[in-house]
Amino acid sequence: PLFAQELSLSNLIEEALKNNPEILSARKTWEASQARIPQAKSLDNPTVGISFEKIPKGTLKLNKTMPEDRMLSISQAIPFFGKLSTKGKIALIESQMMASEYKAKELEIINEVKKSYNELFMHHKIVELNEESLNLLRGISKVAEARYAVGEIEQEEVLKIHLEIAKLTNEIENHKREISAQEAKLNSILNRDIKGLLGEPAIKEDISFNKDIDSLYKLTLENQPELAIFNYAIERNKYSKKLAELEFLPDFMPQLTLRNIFSGGFGLWDFMLALSVPFWFWTKQRYGLKEAINNLESAQAAYQAMKNKMLFETKDLFTKLEIAKNRIRLYRENLLPL
């Protein structure tokens, strides 16, 4: 072994979840999306204004206006019932999509850590085995050189052994370089100094994985974050379609006007209620609804495509796993005993 210290996979995964910058970025994006939910459900800011009416001709003196012509007005735009709550639901679903992306990023980084850990283990193991073979070849080389010295074998046989020693030495050096590269990759994932040294991985042989393909299909549909994102996209577009339908309905603009505001008390007051009429619905709201319907159908088709892809990848990985298990059994139960 190149290192006496054992490198723990569980510790690496825990550290990656805490320190990896991509995970931190995904988490902050999710937290930012949560802050958009109350904003989406909130009313627009009210409008406050002061007006002076009937200002005498040829003067800019506002105090020359009559007290009842000095007015304070307050107006507030109020969307039709259901619009704000629907916007809030859309923002909530978008936040859930960000949460799924955050989870997907965590799984991606965990997968990268495991892959690098296993690659590092394999390179360490190959170096260890090749060094054993190299020591054996060096012993054979000494014997061959002694036999060549007394004329028992041709020089060609000695050269072949030295050639194998050179090839094996070069292969060992190449795998040591691969160890350095995998350590750099792991350090970058962990947000450590890229030149830092790591210990040697330790992996126990285990082929006890016994889930059947149907249970894996079920787990994929229930837990796969990328698939969840596409499912949330369908829900979001359903609410977007509902919001587009609500855009055919008018919004309200109540306004309260207080007169005589500078005379130590309020006098007469006015109230107005205006409606925003979707008069141009055949060019705006109509096509807004058409857009929402197409977006919904697109999201449904995209979900089905992603579902097909995820189920295929599950089957593909399951097949590779079974092949690997069979190969292990072949070596353990047949080739090694022979």
C-alpha cells in the first residue's frame, strides 16, 4: 500500500455534502425560491397622491385653491379573486422544483465521490498487485541471468524478461499518476486544496444486492429527483393554465379621495371603483391561454420522455450489476479454486 491511513467513503460523502460549492449553490437557489412564494401572493404597492384642483389662472400658488379642492387620494390594485392564490401556488411548485434540483445535485456529487473513490481503490490495488508481480519478475530475472551466464538459455529469454519488467514498471508509474489525478478530483469535489494527499481506500467484497427490477422501477418513479422536476413542471403549467383563464376576468382598482386635507380635519370624501376590462382578449388573453395549454402538453410529453429514459437507465444499470455479480461468482467459485 502507498499509504497506511485508510480513507473512509462515508466521511468523504459527509464532507462533500457540507463543503461542495455546487451543492451550496443549489441549496441557496432553493432557499431563494422559497422567498419568492410570499412575494407572489402579495398585492402590488398602493398608490398615494396629492392633487390640487382649480388653481387660479396665472399663478402657481397652491394655497390659493379652495380647501375642498386640496385632496389626498389612495388607490390599490386588487386582482380578481383567485389570481394571487394561483400565483402563490405556482411559486410554491417552482420552489419544490428547486428542492428537487438541490436533491439531484446532492446525488450527483455523492455519485462522483463514489466513482472517484472506487477508481482510486482500483489504481491502488493494481499498483499493489503489479509491484508483487514486479518483485517476482526481478527474482526470475536473476535466475535467468545466472542460467544465461552458464549457457543454459539464450540471451533472447533474458531480454524478454527485462522487457516485461520495463513494461510493468511503466504501468505502475502510470497508475500512480492516475492515483494523483483521482486525488485531485476528490479534493476539488470536497473543496480542499487540490494538491492534498489522501489515504488509501478500503472496499470490502459485497455482492449481496438483492433487489428485483420491479422494485427498482418503483423506487425510480417515486424518488428520482429529475423525474420529480418534470412532474412538478406539469403541476406548474396546470396552474399557469388556470391563471391564464382568470386573466379573462377584470381586476379592481378602488380609490379613496379625502378633501380639505390642510384645514385641520377631513371634509368631504370621494370613492371610486375602476375595473380593468380585458377588452383586447382575442389578441392577448386568448393567446395567453393557448400558450399555457401548449406549455402544459409540452410538460406532459417531456415527463413521459424522461420517465422512459429513467426506466431504461434503471434496467441498464441493473443488467450491468447482474453481469458484475456473475463475474465475481465465476472467479470466486470456479476460476480461483481451479
